[in-house]
Amino acid sequence: MSFDVGAFMLRSVPFARTLDISFDKVEPGLAVARMPDRADLRNHMGGPHAGALFTLAESASGAAMLSVFADQLSRATPLAVSAAIRYVRLAMGEVVAEARLRTSREEVVAGLDSGERPEFEVAVGIATADGTPVAEMTVAWTLRPNR
């Protein structure tokens, strides 16, 4: 089965399109998303607004999650449960988020198979285009069984 996770995300999440988020790479357990530098997305300091950075990271985490669990969409709905973000430096210019799944597919699918609503984390690093770290985020996801 060929499934373009980045294209699916952009079709399914209109706000990601509003921010011009694009996906550089999506492979099992990993997604790299990018957001351009746009004047209408900047804060009072001239860098990307904190909410825009959050959305970039959450979008990357969703793509990393779907890269592993897209085949489960017929029986479960992925939902973000919580997110924690830490801003470490003022971002300036284009920003890139790299998201990595922190659990094994087998563990999550086993939970789903046993009737549970498994929760798992995706870690996201956000950096400027030159690689300078600007924020860290962890998103907890669940696969809610469809009824």
C-alpha cells in the first residue's frame, strides 16, 4: 500500500495549509516538516509566533504517528491527548520540525488488539533552517477504537 502521509496531512488539516507547512521527509516513525518565514506569522519579536511553532511541531508529530499507524485508521481514530512545548531560543526565519515516535508499533497495536486505547509519545525538535534549536515538544497520542 502506498500512502503519502504528508499529502494526507495537508488535505486533512487545513490549518497546516494556512501556515504553508510542507513535509520534507516522512518515513516509519520519523517526519520532518518545514514552515516558511512569513510576515503574517511573526510575533512582536520578529520571529514565528509561538502558536505557529506549536502547530508546525504538532503537524510533524501527527505525520510521524501516521507513518507507522496509517493502516489502523479503519479501526481507530488518532487523537492528540496532550502536548508540552519548551521554547529555548528565539526563532528567526524558516523553521523545521523533526518528529520521532518514542514507542514500538507492536506495543501500540497490541494494546489496540486487546481493546485498550493505547497512548504513546512523539518527540519533536524545532530548529531554524541552519539547525539552531529553538524549541522542544512532546505530543502524547492515542488511537481511539472506532465504535
